Amino acid sequence: MKKFVVIDVETTGHSPAKGDKIIEIGIVVIENDQIVKQYNQLINPKSGIPPIYYTINLYIRGANT
């Protein structure tokens, strides 16, 4: 059996030192070339989000912290 996990993290930028935060985490478990589990969580960074992320921002406002 071939099994692996793919993780995707979306952020407000590339520098935690400058205050950039994680805004979304996605995880997919794949077994034998088939997706068997999925997880997605929006995260409210409690800070400004650059305009390029406006669409995501609409969903994040009510996300868990």
C-alpha cells in the first residue's frame, strides 16, 4: 500500500518576524492514488490581510482562532 499526506499552508506573507500569519491549513491523505481523508481549516489571523487575499478574507472573518 502506498500512503502519503499532502499539507498546504496559506499565509498573509512570508515573514513571521514582520507579523505575517497563517490563514488556512489544508491536509489530504492519499492511499493507493486515492484521496481517503481531507481536512481544511480557515484561521482568523486577527490582523490585516493584504487586498490580494480579499476573497479569502470574506471567509476568514468568522473562522476559529
